[in-house]
Amino acid sequence: MLFLHVVFACAEDTVDALEKDLQDLKQTHQETSAQNMSDFLAQTLAASQSADVALDLYQKSRGSVPDGAPVQTQHARETSAEKAAREAQDAAKFSNLALAAQLHCGMLHYAALYVTSPDQKGLKEEWLAWLKSMPQVFTQIKDDDLKQTKALMKTPMRDSVIATAFNFYSWGNKDQAGWTVGDLPEFYHKQVLEPLRQSPNADTLAAWDVYISLRNAVQPDSDKWTIVEYPALMFDRASDDYKGTPSMEKLQVMVDLIKANPKCPTLDDMLSRVHDMVKDYRSRHPGAATPQGNTATASSTTPPVDPNVKVTTTKEGDMTIVTTQTNAAATAQPAPPQ
């Protein structure tokens, strides 16, 4: 009996020790995971604010990058001037990849937060603020021959090498797992522009200008942009302008857009909408004159409007001022990569 008691006591001590070891291991794992998550969020946030920092994080996470310029020197060692020239060549070559990495890190940061802490106070406001700032970076990305840039623009968050480097695999079946940098124009349209269209004002028109610049940046087919997309977008913008403060001059702008773009596939819809707006304006202003030009048909010989020009009207007292601006001038000039 004494022998059995000793055996049981030893076994109990062993089980207790094992349970303690498992508890310590679990706590260590939790602390490590929490630290990894903290580092992951901190580094992706910092990278979302700097193209250089983003590219460095992407490379450290074993992201695919093209070969840099080889070292070429006339001396035993590369001089500081030669090194600076080589690094400048690489910076120019990698500029689009760095910008794509910056946007990827921003999306990754907020996608991870929405997956792990969707109820975090202020998260929606921070996400929208970043979404409103990202066009300054997005519109700088030009079409280049680097397959790495194109691939990164299409990479879902679930496949991010940066998330993998930080052992973040908590995507589950959440929508954020499929987010890509290429989706940003439509995110901007749905979450920034569309709410502003409910009660159109100057902010709505500014958001339209940004969205049009985003769509222009991702449309490689210049003919499709000039004939199909740009006229339809400008017409919707002009329609919101009219809804905000109806005027005969704004109706005329839409009529001119129709006349200048006879090949636009949505021409019939534009005509119908202008007719409805003219009827609405007449009901509010009996005896008002019809906008100049026939809105029932558009001459096939009329040249298309320049897709890089937009027409706006403003009121100053009793005067109506009609102005034109190039489409390239968005609400804010793109900031150079840091």
C-alpha cells in the first residue's frame, strides 16, 4: 500500500508538472502571437504612409522584385557617387512596385483589423480617411513592364507575403481576404462617392473628379476610355451637378456632352435622362427656354469631347461663369513617393 501511494503521488506530481508546462507554453504562444500581431499592424501602418518603407517591408517578406542594376565601377570598390547613381536607377525602376506595395500595405492593415477587431472604435472612420487619401498614390502608378507590379496589384490579402511573414492566417471566409489593390477605385466609388451623391454638392463633384481620375488610371484602352467610359462618367457628374442646384446652364452642359459623343453606348439613356430633367425644370420654371441643341438626336459628325477636359459652371451673383479644367487636375496633386 505504501508503495502504491508513492507511485500515485509521483504520477500526480508528473501530471501537475505537465499541465504547468502546457499552460506556460500556451501563455508563451499567446504572448508571441499578440506581439506578432502588434508588430504586423504597426509595420503595415508605417508602410502605408511611405512607398520606400513599403518596398523595404515587401522585400524583407520575400516579395518578388526584379534584379537591380549591377555594380559597375572603374575602381577597386564602388564609389559613393557610383552607388548613388545605381540606387537612383533602381528607385526609378521600382517606383511603381513601391507605390503598389504602399497601397497593398494600407489595405492589408485595415483588412486585418476588420477581420480581427471589426467593432474597434474609430475603425470605419480611419479606413475611410485612408481610402480618401489613397488616390494621391494610386494615380501615380503607371503601366510598366514589371510583372511584379501587375501581380501585386492583383494579389488578394489572403495571399500576401507580408501577412505570411507575420504568421497572420486569420482570414477565414471574410470578404477582406479577397481584397486587392486593383479594387480600390470601386471601393472609393461605393464608400466615398455614392454616399455623397445622396445630396449632391461641391464635395460630390470633387469626389467625382477623383473617381474619374482613378478610372482613367486603370483603363489601358484609350479608345474605350474616350468613347465609352469618360462621356458616361462626365454625364453622371453633370447630372449630380444639376440635381444639387438646377439651372438651364447645367442642362446645356449635358446637351453639349450628348452632342459631342454620338458614339457613346449609353447615349439613349443620356437623352432620356435629359428629357426628364428638362420637364422637371419647366415644371418649376414655367416659360423657361429649351436648352440649345436637339436632345432627341446627336449629329454623327460632331467630334467627341476631349476626355481630358471637364466643363463646370458656377454662379456669382447674377452671372453664370463657365470654366473648363483638364481631367488630370484632381482635387489634390499626387504626392511624390517618400
